[in-house]
Amino acid sequence: MMKKGIILIAVLGLVGAAGALEINLFWSTTGINDPSLVYYTGLTNFQPAFVPPTPIIQEPPGTYDLFLWGQFPPDWAGYQIYGLDLVFQGNATHDVSVAYRQRFGNFRRWDGSVGIPLDGVMATVGAGGIFYDPNIPNLMLPNGQALIGAAHVTGAYSQTITMALGALGIACRDPNGNEVDPIVTPATVTFVPEPATVLFVLAVALIKRH
């Protein structure tokens, strides 16, 4: 058990350093359309409920199911993320989150016998990680967008929720097995009132002044 733990730490010790290419994280209001699977922590095939993203950077204050996606560089077909450590930032709150463990055939995305929170350590020793390969049913689109997980988020006016790379970073390799060090850009949503709401608040304030 100790040996496997050491291997996992070694795998995830490859923190993304400054490089020419980026993996962009972004939030979406879509990702899994089966409510029973949105926060399912088990090892299963999520593919039948998989839907393309609806990217967002702003939302009205409220409570949402937000899905975290990653965008591979366009010429990275065949690349693999085999270790990933993410952390929540910002002052909006979340009460549950999950990283999708996706299973199909004999392939499983992440190692481990229990669920993984979105701000947890996702690692592979016997598993496969996230491949940029649309021919593998691994929650991946042909354009290199990959669904990572989901969070149940509540945000008040002007609050933000950000998902960024954690201390252990990201471990990637190219189709030849060579290590690569991408920059990972964080995903952020800011909670702001809709324009009509802002105008209404201003109108009420003006009326009260008179």
C-alpha cells in the first residue's frame, strides 16, 4: 500500500510549469443530463448521459449544478492527463462535488475504490486518465473538450467560484510517452445580477431618494 501511495505522489509531482501550450478549464451549465448521475461517485459509464458544454463566465446569484470541463490544445490528439490535483478558490460556496470516474469496458478513468471530490487528487497507476481521443467513450468531444466533474454551487452578488490547479499539479504525456508541462488556466464564474434586475434596483433607489 505504501509503495502505491509513493507512486501516486511521484506521478502527481509533475506540476505544470511555464510552457507554450495551455489546457483551459471552464465551467458549464451542462455536462450530465441524468439527475441521478450528476453527483454519482461510483465507477460507472456516464457516457449515455453525457452532453456538450454550455460555457459560462457569469450567472445571476443563486444555486447551480456547475460542470467543470477542460479544453485540450487543438493539436494534442493522443495526449493523456494521468494525474490531476484541483482546488476551489473564491468566496462562493459548494456543498458537494464529484470527479467523474468513468468506466467503459475494462477501462477506468481514475484509480481508487471510493468517490473522488472535484477538489481531490485524481491519479492513475492501473487506470487510464483522460485521453484526447474521441474514439474512446471517455466523456470527450472531438474538439478536445473533456468533462471532468461537477459541483453544487451557491453564489451571492459579486461572489466568484474558481477551480484552479492544486499543489500537486498536472501530469501529462504525449502519444510517445514523453512528459509535457502545460499551463492550466483556471475556470471562474462571477455571480452578478441580470441587467433588468440592476435597472430595477437603481430605479427603486432613485424613487427612495425623492
